[in-house]
Amino acid sequence: MRSIRRFCRRLSWLQLIVLVSGAVVVGLNVLKFRQNNEARDRDRAKPVFEVHHLETEKPRIPTAKRVDSRPTKWIRVTQQAAPAPKRDKSLDSLHISIKTGLVYHQSRLSVLLETWFNDAPEQTYFITDTNDETLQQKTGDHLIVSKCGSSHSRASLCCKAEQEFEVFYQRKENKRWFCHVDDDTYLNVPELLKMLSKYDSSIDYYIGKSSIGRPLDISLVGKALPEGAVHKPFWFATGGAGYCISRSLLDRMESHIRNGGFVSICDSIRLPDDVAVGFLSECILGTTLTQLSVLHSHLEMQSRVHKSDVKSQITFSYGKLGTWDTLIPIDGPFSQEKDPTRFKSFYCLLHPKVPWCPPYTENLL
Ligand code: UDP
Ligand code: MN
């Protein structure tokens, strides 16, 4: 104590003031630090609020007719998001249906059976007009011989389309999706499954692609509108690009389709089977076509698909667009002469390990 007094006596007044104010500043900082710590501890004891990123773009798991173009926002919410709806990822939940005819058993079906059919042999059914034992064998008895006519007429094709649905309804037990393609369509089954897994089959879905780019506005002059139908412009998915219908919508369609119902819808609008499916879905059952850009028919310039996107497309076909030939836009591995439909080339690009595919196919794109 005495030494402190002696030390203070030696200091000038100015030195004393500097020393005391320094001590006050240090003291205040210590106090502030302690207050901050206490506040942080209080915050830790509060309930936790989670910050979720709200998707306001088209949802990954689409819900019926959800359209919202507002920009993405960050907001605070107190609850976890609802669990995702149950989705069907398995091949077995799928029924694939192809309309064909005797004229195409050899020219179209042989290459289809050599290629993508092998991705889903149990799930794929063919509706035709004439029996063919060789084809029965190759398809594992999945060739259904209808009593429909064998011409390209609307009546014959609508009759076959009704049979396609009939086969589905007879074996629908564990089925969640009905997908139709033509016999000149390549169906990329793994990509189809990926796409369908984003949709809930217990919601009404009619998924496909229009080839005319606008809703069809038909004149019903002199035509009898089917019961319950609304007369309005409607979209329809082209059969050649393929379309899929969810189990929920299929269940609602059933009473309109079976026992001649589908043929009579075709007759009442006097338009082909794929148009009649659109009419039934949109004008009778009120389910709008969900359009996908990854489906392609020979009614479009398929060469517009970029090379790097080819493998992720779900359908392609081959044939004429006016006077132009349009095909799957790939160069190899097979030449045009060896593989005029390009089905083998595409199959090998997707499945390079298949024994008959040339080696190094996977590096081609
Ligand atoms: N089709 C049929 N019988 C016929 C003509 C065509 O079953 O007499 C089927 C054909 O096998 C295909 C679908 O109807 O699955 C569409 O036929 P196509 O590709 O010849 O005509 P597009 O509609 O492409 O002009
Ligand atoms: Mn065609």
C-alpha cells in the first residue's frame, strides 16, 4: 500500500488521469463481452426455426395444374415440408402398349423386338389384327389379336386403340401407368421411368406432346357431342411421340372407354384415336395435357435435338415429315444402310455392353 502511495506521489496529475481512464475503458469492454455471451445463451434456449427454400418454379414433384411464376423467395417457416407423395419407380407399375398390324410385323416389329423391347418385355403388349406364331413366340405371348380391321382407316385404328385400353383394364392390378407408343417409335424405357417417378399416379395425368403446336378447335356441326363433353379447343398427344396416362385418370376413363365406348367417341368427333384420347381427357374429364419436350415423333424435325441431349430423350421415331425423312439424330455406330431406322444405333448408345453392339459405342456422342 505504501509503495502504491509512493508511486502515485511520483506521478503528475496528467499521468494519473490517463491511467484511471484506461482502467475504465478496459472495465467497460469486459462488461460488454459478458452481456453478449448471456444474450447468445438466451438465443440457444429458444425453439429452432428452420429456414426452407420455397420452390416457386415448376415443382420437381408436380401437383395438378400448379403454375406459379413468382420469383424464388427465402422465408422462415416453423414446420417441416409435407412428405413427398408416394411415387412409382418400378418397371412393373408400367403397362406399355403398341398398336400394330400384319403389314408391319416384319418391317417394323423385328427391329423393335431386337432393341428397346428388351428393356421391358414383361410390360409391353402389342395389339394387332392377324395372328403370327413367330411373333407370339418372340413377344412371350404378348401379341393380342383383335377383331379389328387391318386397314389404316379411323375405324380400324380406333378399334385397336380401344383394345389397347381393354388389355390394360384386364391386367391393371398393380399398374400405375398406361403408356402408348406406335410401332415406329423408339421408347427409352429407363428415361421414361425416371420421368414418371416425378409424377404421382394417384393424381390425374395425361402426359405427352402435341405435334400441332396449338389446341385443336373442332367444329361439331352435324356431330353429336358425347355425353358430358364440353365443346372447347383441346390439346392431344400424338400417338407417334407416345403418351402416358396415370392410374387415377385411367380409372375415371374406364366407363367411357370399355364396351365400345372409345370407338363411339372416335365416331362422334370423326377424328383418329390419339385425337379422341385428347378429347376424352380434356373435354370430357377435364384433365389438360401435360406436355413434355423429351418426346419426339416423325412429325417434327428430330435433328433439332442437340447431340448432347439425345440420350436423355424418351421417344424418337422414324418416317416422313412431308417429303423429308426424319430420324433419331445420331451418326453411328451403325451405318444408315445397316440400320435405316437408327433403332440399333440408339440402343447400342444406351446399352454399350450388349454383346452385338460394336465396342467403344459409349464414346460416340
Ligand atoms: N397401324 C395399324 N394398321 C394400319 C396402319 C397403321 O395398326 O393399317 C398402326 C401402326 O402400326 C402404328 C400406328 O398405327 O403403330 C400409326 O401408323 P403409322 O406410323 O403408319 O402412321 P402415322 O400416324 O405415323 O402417319
Ligand atoms: Mn408413324
